[in-house]
Amino acid sequence: MRLLYSLFIHFFAYFLFLASFFSKKAKLWCKGRKNIFLFLKNQCEGKSNIYWFHCASLGEFEQGKPLIEKIKQQKSEVTILVTFFSPSGYEIRKNDPIADIISYLPIDTKKNAKKFITIVKPKQVFFVKYEYWYNYMNELYKAGIPFYYVSAIFRKEQYFFKNYGKWFLKQLKKCHCFFVQNNHSATLLKRHGILQVVVTGDTRFDRVLAISKQHRSLDFVVSFKNTKKLLVAGSTWQPDELLLAKLFAKLSPNYKLIIAPHEVEKSNITRIKQIFSSFSILCYSEIDAQDISTYDVLVIDTIGLLSSLYKYADISYIGGAFKTGLHNILEAAVYEKPIFFGTHFQKFNEAVELVALGAAFSVNNAKEMEGKIEQFENNSLFYLNCCEICKSYVAQNLGATDKIVSVILPKDN
């Protein structure tokens, strides 16, 4: 099975090389890994106390950030290395001052993993949420370097819990400790012989609360919203935008709409503007030359604003649950307003829990969402109760970062 895994890794890398001639993201993926070992050698030379954090993409980086901050507070002498798998994370955060070194992760071959670890010589390693790279795990274990999984979550459907995945389950047992989000994940791991598990919750709760306390003011949102209510739709894809266009045709007399799409390339922004062409629509890049209060729809054609936009929402919609997977709903929940998203959310613990509590709503189409919003309009207590549930939910799930630090730092003294 390991041979098949290695063949798959090489095939995957070759596929991305071919795709790089046609895809901007694939091109960045390949280009970012050129001369990567020379870069790491230059950056790591002379540093003996490196803590390595690996993040698949931007969301996992935000998830790991509270832990990085806490470690730096308590151990100022450490060097923080952050690696990314995806350009979506690296290209946005490659200059983030929280880390001392930021790099792509070389593909998971035995040779690469051994060379990476020889150069970096990490003291402790943290994989944020997931990404189970066989060779990196194996080489870390052989080198006696403790590695952890932070804010991990497990489901019985995952392949390493199947008969054909037992070969990989052995690798999981080499992990020093799994810091998991919920009791279900802990029970599942222990059922399969993995006992080094601590239920800490999700560090994203700590992160979104910290962001909300920064009180970043967006005066243009106040001007745009004016006297109407505001629906903020974040990290949207085409299926989300088609739903929102149908919905907004019903809501527009009383609401304004802000769309912050997942992709902000010019072609995607043009497509969104076409979908909403029956409304007065404006892009964020155009607001200086316009009376923004006269427009119905505002498209955010830049990055970095979304987490602050949710503060101004009366209702939030989170994209991805009709396509790639639900995006971060905690960024919205921290502002204590009802949340909507599509139908494929079952892999996201916070979404499942907020739906069960009655503060978040999965919708199949615009009509379902319209019906729920009508309930809010007709019953203010129902709306306020949803807001209160979000507030309590976030408050009850804080503290994962401190729980993790209490385990990892004493082992390093």
C-alpha cells in the first residue's frame, strides 16, 4: 500500500505540473516549490529551536494562529516555521509577521520528508486540523520529534478507519497527541487503539473572538447599509450566488446585500455582476467615486475584509456548502446573528451543532431561506433568540488554545 501511496503522490505532482500550463493556482503550486530546500536551508541555518506548524490553506492558518501567538508569548526564543500546502493560504499569508519563516511544503515523498526534517530540525511539530502525510509522519517519528494534530476532527467514514486503511492507521498511532474538537472524535480514535487523545475543542473560537475585539471600523458599510437591513454573504461560489440572486429579488425593498466571493479574480467578479445585473451593483474598488448608499448590492473584490464585514450584518450567509465544502461560519457566529448556508455541512462540527441549537439554517434553495427570514420579520423574539444562541455557543467553546498549551509546553521544559 505504501508503494501505491508513493505512486499516487508522484502522479499528483506530475498532474499539477501539467495543469500549471493552464491553471494559475497550479502554476503557483509548482513555482512555489522550486528551490524550496535551498530557501529552507538559508532560513533555518543557525536556528535551533524551531516549532513547525503545517496548514493546508488559509483557514487552517487562522485556526493555528492562536496557538502560535500563545507559544510566542510564553517562549520568546522559539522560531516559528509555517508551511502551506495550497497557494490559497501561502500567497495570502506569506508575509504574515506572526511567523519567522513561511514556506510551501515539499510533496510527501520519503526523500523530501527526510531532507526537510534534516534541514529544519524542528523541536515540535503541529499539523493543524488535518493533512495526514505518511512520509513526514514516519520520518518525524524515526527522528524522535514529537508531532501533534491540533483541532482535529474525525469521522468513521474516513479511510484509515476502514479495513483497507489499516496500514495508514498505524501511522496515526505515531502521533504524540491528538487535540480533537469533540468527544466523538476521541471515542473513535480510542476505539481503534489510539489513546493519546485530549478533547480541547476548536482553536478557531479563540481566534474569531480575538478578531472581533479588534473593533475594525468599516465606515463604507455603514454608508452602504444606510437605513436598511444587511445580508452579508461570505466566501461564495456560483451556486450560492444564484440562490442569493433569487432571494434578493424578494428582499431588496428592505435589505442591502454584500457579497464577498471566495475568488476575487476579475473574471469571477464580472460573472457575479452579470448574475446581479437586474440590481444596482457596485464593487468595493469603485466606491470612492460613487454615492454608495444608492446601490443595492456591493461586491467585495479584494481580500481581508470579510471577518470585519460580518459585524454589520443582520443576517449572514456562508458559502461553499453547495460546492467545495462549507467555509468558516464562526467568523459570523461571533457577531451573534443568524447564519445560513447550503446543504453539505455535515463534516463541519460547528455547523452541525449550531443547526441543532437553532441558530444556523441549512437551505436547499432561495424559497426556504426567504421563508425563514419572513419568520424573523414576523417574530422578533425568534430572531433575538437565534442571536443569543450564537453568543452563548461561542462563549462556551472558548479556551482550546490554553488547554493545548498546558499539555505541550511542560513537555518541553
